[in-house]
Amino acid sequence: MSGAQTSAAQTSARPAGLRRSAEALAATLPPLLADARHLAATVQLGQHGRRRSGMGDEFWQYRAAHAGDEARAIDWRRSGRADQQFVREKEWQAAQSVHLWVDDARSMEFTGDPGRQAKADRARLLALAVAVLLIRAGERVGLADGIAPPRSGEVQLLRLSEALTRPAGQADYGAPEARAILPGARALFLSDFLGDTVPVEAALAIAADKGVTGVLMQVNDPVEEAFPFEGRTIFESMGGTLSHETRKAGDLRDRYRARLAERRARLSDLARKAGWLFATHHTGDPAQGALLWLYAALRKDG
């Protein structure tokens, strides 16, 4: 039930405008330092240390020189102030690859109120806000479908915003893509998850086989939660391929809510088994609340 009686609010946010909105939202939080995992496929020199001795640019500590240390490793200035020689160690640094999938199916175009963001717009905003925080923290961010491979830097934010504002797909419901996700990376899937759960399960299985952990965030409109319909109602999918007419919509409320609860329980279970986290967000709530949850979830998960 993604398109009951109310037409979608079609917004034409341009990449630059979406990026400005996302940065404004992200600016209210401290930079998100993703908990990078030391996996060979994703290791590179990043901009934050892992508090381990190794390759990097940031000073970590001095240690007494040992037999076998090269002369060029000796810090002669520090050694000159003592009776022994010291080596200046640097931090081991690694940048984590994070992949985003934002559902662009027709169901995401729904809004129950013309003055409220459509689900697709809110999902894109949250995805790009998370990307801003991650890239500021020195991480690499890309899309799970491989269109924009993970990279760092300001130019990547423009690439992501352009990719996220592509025309919507034609399918009624979306299916997450995980085949292009790098082994050992992390991922964030944003969708209403109102379609078949089999593709979700398949994507999580692929991710788990690659050692990928992440977050599922279900984005729903308040109308999809409350089901406020009464009397004769025609329910139609956003793509127009599904339709159902009833004379007593109110009689369906309890069954609908029960099905919605079952779906969320199923999604939560799938996420848990794959080592992922699951949460819901309503477009009627402030976007900052969802971003705060993602901030805490990404710090906890990993």
C-alpha cells in the first residue's frame, strides 16, 4: 500500500540543491568517524588513524630504537635530548568503503500530504547527508550498484548527488543491489521495503558472503503507518500495475497494520542474521532524527 488515493509529490531537486540541503543537515552533527575494519580489499591510507603503529602520516608515539631499525627511522632531534635513540612511529591508517543503495522505484514517489517530502526525496537526502559526514571523516563512499564506485573527496559528493537524482525507475517496488559492493565494506540500504522481501534476503546473503555489514532503514509515509482510510477506497500502486477497491476500507486497518508489523519483524530478522541493523523512519518526522540514529548505528555496528 504505497499509493492510496493520494498522488505523489514530484520534486525536481537538482544535484547542487540536494547537496546543499544534505550538507545543512549534516552540519548539525560532528563528523561521523566510521569504524573502519582492516580488511585487505578496502585498506588504503585515509585521514584518520586506527591507533596502531604502521603506515600513515600522523605521529603516534616515540619508542626506543631496537636492533634492526634503519638509521632513517631514528628521530635524531628527540634522541639528542636523551641517552638513547628513539624512533618516531606513525599511526596505521585505513579508509573504509561505504556503499549506498537508495530505492528509486515508483513506490518511493508516494507522499500522503502534498506539503510533505516524498519517501524518495527523504531517502536521497539522508543518504547524501551520511555521505557528507563519512567523506569529511576521510572515508570512501559510493553506490552499491557500481555506477559511482567508492571514492573520497568533494568531487565524489557531486558524483553521488548527480547519481541520486537520476530519473526514477519504472518498477513498482525496488530490489537492493549488492553485487558491486566491495568485500569487507559497509553498506546502507534506504527503501520503503514494501515489495517482495526475497530480493532483500538475496542481497543480504551476498553481502554476508563478502563480509559486508550495514544498515537497513525503512522509510515510510505516516499515512502508510496509520492507514486512515474509511468507506469506499481504491488502492493503487504508484506504477498503476496493482489495484484494489473496497467499500469498507476501515475494516482492513487491523489486518493491514498486522501485516506491516509482520513485514518489519521479517526485515529485522533478516538484518540480524546478516549482522546488519534495522530501523524505520517516517517522512513526517525531522530528518535529523534519522541521521542521528544512523550516526549511532554506524558507530555501534562495526
